[in-house]
Amino acid sequence: DNSNSNINGEPKLLLGELCMMKISNQSEALFDLMRSSNNHTIMELGRSLRMSERKTSNDIRSSLRDYAAMLRDDSILRMYRTRNVGWNSDEPHPFLYNLHTYSDRIVASDALVDEFYGRGLPEYFAFDVDAKTNGGCCAALPADDEQVFHHRSFVTDLPARVMKWGGAELKPRRSAEMLSSVLPPGTRIALVAGRSNRERIASYVHAFRNHSFRVREMGQQSAIRDFCFLAHARAGLWGTVQSSYAGWASLIGGNSLRNATLYGVNYPSREVNVTSRVSSNEDLAGRIHYPVFDVADDDVW
């Protein structure tokens, strides 16, 4: 959200400036903590977070990686939480970053989202209104009574390893059965299928209509328009738990989103099974659900 004021109408820093300010505060607080605790790990992290030589976006990203390393150290994290390191007492939100296990991407931690969501975190989750309406971020939006189904189509990006990795999704028939176990005939469903090929999109439309759902296909939109559409779902959002699009859309939707179902699937060729979870945040637990289905390889793609 790049608007120029916060919810109280006060001037607000742009995101890049805010991140730099926070990291700078972290650095100074870590040096203070270093002096009082004589902790070598904190000493090195404090040095790495010094912003005087960090000028480019890559430098800032590197700083966030260093900061994420701190979140992996339980002893440092405990001190961080108890002492509000680098944050004011009325602003108790740490950077919700952690390093992805399988790559160098920085992603949010489910546990930290659960912990801090009820303490004001949703205020950070917003679309810039002007960019949304005039900048082309969004095109069509879902109707208030329309369920939004997201087919992420990891098989398009990772055809050689999608099954072993766990990125396979329910095929159309099983997807339709999942929807019909909850939704009545005649329910309106918007299908967002991203980069999936035309044959697969058509098969989802056919399966949903065979279960008496009223379906519209969103077509080949840009990635940001797909995400904007998902994030504006109101009646319901459905998709694989592996999709960061669906996951973040369920958070950005806030209380305006009445239900999100982020499903997992276990099947014989999957190397590591997924388990269901319930958010420790009462609000999220009431709106976002994580069912897991045990199916055959032939039920997913």
C-alpha cells in the first residue's frame, strides 16, 4: 500500500523507506543487546545489518537474509520478543521473513503470521487504491456471492518434479466433488487458472458445470491481475495450500473474505506428505481451513 497517509491520516513512509528505517533501528538495538549480552552471533548480525554501506535493492535484500538468520536462532528470537528489539512497544510487529528451505527466496513464516495477525498486521495488507483502479493492477473483480477457485498449475512450471515435490493439484472431477461437498447447486464459481493450458481449463469448467455450478472462466490474465482477483474474493476462496498466491490472498482478504479452503493432497508418489493445520489465531482459524485429502496418483496432476 503506497498511499501517503496511514489509517489515522498521518504521513506515512514509503515501503522501501520504512524497511530501511526498521533495519537501521534493528542494527542499533542489536548493538545494544550485544553489549549487554556479549553474544557473538548477535555481534555478527549487528555488524551485517549496518545500513551505511547498504544502498541498492540487492543490499537491502541481503540485509533481510541476515535478519532472517536471526529468526532461526531460538535464543535470539526469545530475546527479540521479550525486549521488543528495534520496535516501539506500541508497534510489536517483527519483519515476518524467513528463508525458504529449498531456495534463497525470503518468505513469511506461518507461525509468525498467526502470532502477529491479531496485533495489527492486517493494516499492512492492502492494495494501493489508485494503482488498483488506474494502474492496471486489477481488471475484473469477483462478485460478492461468487466462489473463487484457483488452479495454480505447478505442472506448467515444474513438469519433471511436480509429483514428487508435492505441487500436484486435484484434477477437475475431484475438485468438483470437493466443492459440491460444501456448496449447493447453482453456486457461482469464478475459475482463475493462470498459466494452465486451454484443455485443462476447459476440463475444470466442464466438471464444475456437471455438478450444477454456474461457472465463469477468468481467461489468461497477467499474474498480478490473477492475484488481485484472488485477493478480492468475498464469498469463498479455494486453492492448493502450496500456492503462495492463494495463501496471501486469504490473508489480504481479511474479514471481508468469509471462507478460504487451502487444501493439501497426499498421494503415493509424493516424497513428503503434507499435514493439516489449524491457525493459532482464532480469527484466521475461523476463516481459513487446511483440509488434507489422501488420493491416488491418477486423481492429481
